[in-house]
Amino acid sequence: MNKKQFSLLLVLSLLAGLVGGILTSQFFLGTPALAKKKSGPARVVIAEEFRLVDKDGKILSTWGMYAGGPGIVLFNKNGQFRAVFSLTSPEEGPVLTFADNKGNHRATVGLGAERQPYVTLRDQAGKERISLSLDDDGDPYLALYDQAENERAILGTMDFTKLKRTGTIEKRSVSSLVLLGKDGQITWKTP
């Protein structure tokens, strides 16, 4: 599974979990339970989902199970999704995603299936434009993408078998820079 497919699967999983949670709560749970004052703090609270609401009852945050793992979702005062921190599945590591004021996922920080860290930045249309990661050997690379999400520049180590449009098999050094043309062919590289 490539990063684009992973990112799309993550976004769809998060949205499906969020929508399912909201619909379930609206049809089956009724109004949110409000904490009652006690004489002392509770030692343990057990629940499937927690909701933080403002004084008007608008949901500002939920803590629950999303896309196969626990997560915390944050919303702005208008109910717009703004951020999520989750463990999507036992195979994947933690993922922190930030959204713009329209709810579009713009920045993601996480650990992949092989526990390699990554940072992904997306444009307003949700297309991946910058990716910073470590490969399986722990070597860093930075990839810049055009509006069609094709690699255009790669700084650092990169196995060209990961490139979307080339058949080249070549492992570049950490200190390399590769520029690719619109056709996906290498136009310049060093060293």
C-alpha cells in the first residue's frame, strides 16, 4: 500500500468512524450525560465514548474508538473537525492529523506500519504536496509533489522503486538530490 492509498484509507476510516459515532449517538443514546458533583474525585471512569461539550451542548471533543483504535477528535465552536489523534489499528502506529477551518486534512504526523515516522502536508484540495519520512533502513528523504501528486524533487535517500512513474531501481545516498520532469523521468541528479 503506497502513502497515497494509506492516507486515503486513513481519512475515509476516520470520517466513517466519526459519522457512525455521531449517527449512533443521535439515534440510540439521546442527550449526553452530564457529570454530577460528588464529594470526591472518581478513581476510575469506564465508558465507550466521552464527549466534551460547551455550555450550549455543542460537541468540542470526543474520546472513543475510531477506525479500529482509540482516538481523540477535536472540533471548533462551529462543530467543524480540526484535529484527531488516534491509533487506527494494531498494525499502524499513532497518527496526529490537523485540518483547516473547512475540515480538510492538511497535515499528518505519524508512524507507518513498519514504525517509520512520517510527516505529510496537503494542499487545499487534499492532495499530497510534501512528504518527509525515514525509509526502512532509517535514512531520511524529503519528496515534493506537483498538483497531480507526482514526485518532482527528492532530497535524501530514496529507492526509485517507490516512485509512481519510473521503473528505475536505484538506492540514492542520503546526500542526493533528484529532480523529475513532468513525464516522471529524471531530469537532473546529484551525486
